[in-house]
Amino acid sequence: MNIQDYVDIKSYSTLKVGGQFRYFCIVSSVYDLTSIWTIVHTDVRYKDIPIFILGGGSNIIFSDGVLDVFALKIEIKGFEIVSEEQNYVDIKVGAGEIWDEIVSRTVSMGLSGFESLSLIPGTAGASPVQNIGAYGAEVKDTILEVEVYEIETGKVFNISNKDCKFGYRDSIFKGEARGKYIITGVTYRLSKSIPRLPDYPGIKSYFIDNNINIPTLAQIREAIISIRQSKLPNPNEIPNVGSFFKNPIVEKVVAHKIKEDYPDAKFFSVDDTHTKVPAGWLIENAGLKGKSFGKVSMYDKNALVLVNKEGATCEDVIRARDEIIKIVKDKFGIELVQEPEIL
Ligand SMILES: Cc1cc2nc3c(=O)[nH]c(=O)nc-3n(C[C@H](O)[C@H](O)[C@H](O)COP(=O)(O)OP(=O)(O)OC[C@H]3O[C@@H](n4cnc5c(N)ncnc54)[C@H](O)[C@@H]3O)c2cc1C
């Protein structure tokens, strides 16, 4: 195993911030994990050093300085059809596969389920962690089971969809089982049936503009990619971590009060007493779209995305975040909550 010391984090973070991992190792197989397990349990240097699991680094903000963790970058590959019936195909994917490459591959096989999740950065292994979602689709609706390596015991087993306790951008891997498992593979069930059209105004108008009446799976993927590219910065060109804040769910009375001043605002009813207010709307209407905060700024085409334009540090990001939260709170009385985790 090639265990490295003091590894620069920036190249493993799509936001390009962070100091160094104290220890770092690339994991290409479950066998590698077994070797690391033995090393960690026998070599005193690694005693009491927490393990951190890294995928594509697209949903995490790394702190400056040395992070006293043993970072394992999961690069376990694999793409295997495990079962096929008249209407569906079950595919097991290695956790280190690039998510969008899997989407592209399954779309070209004529299988539906992933197309609305096109172009989301990161790895397949991270897809269950926050139950990735976009355009009304969530990955949980395709997951059969998640193969995990239990860090404490070194055992490998499957966790069923039900036991993953998926929620909106949530699962046990973010909650009660956080830090307990390394996801090594995910088995998905994809459909051979005609794809469901994403019920989203931007997508419908894309098909109208392009004179497409009954879109194919590939055309749905193309539409999603085109719309995402027009709204989201490519992290390889402009460092970012996607949506920076969660959409707040507030009491209906709070949303009504805002609507009095902004009657055209589009909010979404959650239940009888709660409304979801888009965080991007709040930021934009607080006058912060495209605004710079030192070395970071809110993206000029999408108020929800914070971008690192000039070699910012984690401290710069946190300072900007706190300023944005304060400005939005002062204006609308709603406290934004950051979406990506901070290590
Ligand atoms: C431009 C952009 C657009 C985005 N759009 C969306 C979107 O539309 N919808 C959406 O849901 N997300 C979106 N994201 C967020 C991000 O792409 C997803 O959350 C993605 O699943 C993260 O994958 P990753 O491999 O980069 O995970 P990382 O950022 O490396 O890790 C994220 C978390 O998962 C854990 N983890 C990663 N791999 C494993 C593993 N094998 N086993 C156990 N734990 C693991 C990490 O420890 C960490 O806690 C976007 C991000 C960007 C930059």
C-alpha cells in the first residue's frame, strides 16, 4: 500500500480549498481495505487517527492546515449486470466509478432511472450518502442495496434500500452510521420501460424549443446536461461545490409575509403548515447574486453557488458564508444552512 504523508488537499477538492491530509492512500479494491485495516490496527502511528472517506471531493469543504485524518480515496471500479428480467436490469457498480460515466453508459444501454441525474459530479459510492437528486429524481428510487465495509470489524455486507433510511439529501451514511462504513459498491435497478419525463418547466421548454415531441432517453440526458451547463459552473474551470445552501423549510406564515412584498415569488408548499423557500431566491433577492466577498463570490448565473475565483482559503469561504447568512437573515428573517459538510 502506498500510504502518503502530508498530501495537498486542493487537488482532491472541487472547491480547491483545504490544507493537507496527514495520511492519504488510494483504495482500488476491497482487498486494499483489508490490508489497510491490518496496518491501522498494528502500526502505532495510525492509532487514534480517524479514517476519512473521500470520493470526488465535490460535496465537502476542507479546512486549512493539516487535517489529522487518514484519508482513503475510494477508486474501486466495476460495472456488472447481476440480473436481468423482462422489464429491468440490476447493475452492481464499484464505489469509485465516476457517477456521470455510469449515467452515460446506462443511458446508452437504453436503461432509464439515472437520466435526470446526469452531470452530477462525484462517484457512484457517494450517490447513496446524500441520496443525490435533481429535477425531481432521487437516486434512492433506483438503489436495491449498498455494499459496505464495516470499519470496526472489517466485515463486508449489504445494506438494503430500506435500511439505508433515505430522505431528502439524507441517509444513514450521513446520520447514525456516519464514519461506520466504507461504501464499496452499489446495486441499482434500472428500467427497460419508456422513461418518465422530468416534470420541470425548463426541461419542457427545452423540448418545445428543440421541436422534440417524444424525447428519447438520450435526448432527456442531453436536455439535462444543456440546462445544467447553462446554470452551473464546471468545477474544473470555476471551483465550486454546487448548491452551497439548503432550501429552507419555514412556517407558512413566514412565507406569506415575504409574498406580500414579492407576490410573484415561487415557493413550494411542503405540508399544511410549512413552505419550502428556494435559498437561491433569498440570496438573489438580498442582492447577492454575482456579489464578491473577498476571494469568493456568488456565481453570477446562479445565486445558490459559491465560487472560489482567486485561490481562497477555507477561512475566506466561512467568512463569506457567515456574511451571506447574516444579510439574508436581516432581510427575510430566515437563517440559511450550509449544504456541504466541512471537514
Ligand atoms: C457543480 C456541482 C453540481 C452538483 N449538483 C448536485 C445535484 O444536482 N444534486 C446533488 O444531490 N448533489 C449535487 N452536487 C453535490 C455532489 O456532486 C454530490 O453530493 C456527490 O454525490 C458527491 O460525490 P463525491 O464522490 O464527490 O463525494 P465527496 O465530496 O468526496 O464526499 C461526500 C461525502 O460522502 C462520503 N463518501 C464519499 N464516498 C464514500 C464511500 N465510498 N463510502 C462512504 N462514504 C463516502 C464522504 O466521506 C463525505 O462525507 C453537486 C456538486 C457540484 C460541484
